[in-house]
Amino acid sequence: MTLALYRIDDRLIHGQVVVGWGQPLDVSFIVLVDDEVSSSDWEQDLYRMGVPPQIEVIFASVETAAELLPAWDADSRVGILLVGDIDTAVALAARVPQVKRFNVGGVHHRTGRKERLRFVYLTDDEATKLRQLAASGVDVTAQDVPTARAVPVAEFT
Amino acid sequence: MSELRGVIVSHAAVAQALVAAVTAITGIEGALTGISNEGCGTEELAERLREAVGAGPAVLFVDLPGGSCFTSSARYAKRGGADIAVVTGVNLAMLLDFVFNRDISPSEAARRAVDAGAKAIRVTPA
């Protein structure tokens, strides 16, 4: 199989990812791409605690992810790739042409952001970056759980 | 020793419902605060924790041993500056025990909560 889901979610590993998407996709591994988490053993332990032992968790910086993504995508198992913010998604897509889709799964309220969907708050700059990402050929949709509708980028940016 | 605060951290409205249940059973008010991760990113959840915990000491009772409630609570306990312990798998039994035993340290209260909570989980003989 492949990386079945590329997701932007500021909570990174949490219930919606592990159970909501993990169960129906029958996920065997999760790749968490985050420069800060990938350099902290303590943070990695925290995120690992939320994952059943049969699911492998791989932590990577953007640089390492850019190098290893083709191998993860060619893995015979099903995986999910997670990033915590739009800048990381944009950086990864710019470096790895085979990133062809991103699911916006949760970007929450912060000063300067406006509500676009119940689970998506964006600054104008972030909205522009998502539209540019889509214009570069990446399919960008917002969808918190698999049973919800995938909202096209034009409807929430 | 100042009396401990308990802060319940949960998905949806589980935390608030547990606070209401403890008050209904014991009549004790103000010992527990419930906060939800509803609509929260990590920063906003940290802010809710900061407001609920205050200067501490405190015990954070988290619903699951993983996920956004848990990671935010563990991170807050580590960096928040106050004396804080984190217990996962919150249930009503551990909270009922906690509200009557708050003149101990957060780590002692956390151990007590694990005992009281685990004792309440049983299979009833048919």
C-alpha cells in the first residue's frame, strides 16, 4: 500500500487520527513530521503513549522526511503522515513532488486566525498558502473525520 | 499544605459532567474544575489549563493516556512551574476519593487516585 493520508493537524497524534482514521484505513504506521518533536525524546514518548503497540510511530524532521518519504510511500503497509502546521506541509510538498494531497484535519483558534470551518481557523496568510499549495497541483481538502465531507480548498480559504 | 485543586481534562463535555456528578454526590463545590479540548489547538488548551490550575498545586485528571488532552496536560505539568501530577483514565470513583483527600502532595494524590479508580473497575458476578 502507501501513505493513505497526508494530514495537517495541530494536535498531531490524537484520537481522531489513531482511531477515527487509523481504524478504517487499517493503519500500521504513523509518520510525524515536526522539527521540534523529532529533536525531543520526551515529546516523542508523549505522542507514542497515544498509539497502540501494533502501530509503528516514526518521527522525522522535514529534511529527513523529504529524503525518506518515497520509501514510506512504497511501504507495503498502510501509513498516515502528519504535520502540525501549514508551513511544514508547504515545505514538505515543495521538496517532494510526489506529495499530491493534503487533508486539513485540525488547525485551531489562535490570535489573528479567523474561523473558516468548525475545525479550521486560518490567518489570511495561511489561507493564501493553502490556495497556492492547491494551485501547485496538490489536492487540498478539509475533513476532520472519514465520515465527514471533504471540503474543497476554495470553500474554506 | 494548601488544599489541592483537581482539574479534569477531557474530550467533549465529559469533564464538566464529572464535576457535576461529584458535586451531586458529595455536595463539595470548588474542588474540581472541568475543561474540554473542544475546538482547541494545543496553545488554547494550554491557556485553559493555566486558568484552571492557577498557582497550583494540582492534579490533572485526563480521560485517555494519549491524545491532545493528555499531551497538553503532560507538557503543562512539566513546564507550568507549579507542583502538578497527571493521572489518566479518570473515573467518578477516583474523583470522589480525591475531593475528600486533598491535604496531600500531588504525587500522593495521583497514586491514591490510581488505586481508587482501579478498584471501581470490576465485572459484576452474574
